[in-house]
Amino acid sequence: MSSGSQFGDQTQDVLVHEKTYHAFSLLTRWAMLVIGDAVFFFTLWFATPAGFWGGAAFGLVAFIAGYMVLVRHEENQPLDVWVEGR
């Protein structure tokens, strides 16, 4: 894979941009997870016979599943754009 030498002096700017985008992506994924799980929890608590404990149990399961799908995968990605397997 390319070492990035064709970009000359822009390589550091590209890496800074990639790190900023990575942080924004993680923030967006955490926000989606927390807001979606809160809506799910409050819907189960107030709008179904599940009640508080049922909403808490299913909300926890949904949070763990969402974390595995949304957040964990992105956290394991390398920040360096030029790393093999990106």
C-alpha cells in the first residue's frame, strides 16, 4: 500500500483530519446509541406493561447490542490512514 509520499507536506494535515473525523464519528455513534436506548427504555417503562424493571432489562440488552454493533467496531479502527487493512 502507498506510504502517502505522493501527498508531500499534506500528509500531517490528512492525519489530523482523519483523527478529527474519527472523533466526530465516535461522538455521533455514542449519541445515537444513548438517545435510541433512552427512547426505547422510556417507551417500555411508560407505554407498555413491562414497567420500570422490564424497560431497564430490555434497555440494557439493547444498549449492549448497540455498543457491539455501533461503537466497538469503530473504536478498533487504526487512526493512521496509511495503515494496511484500513
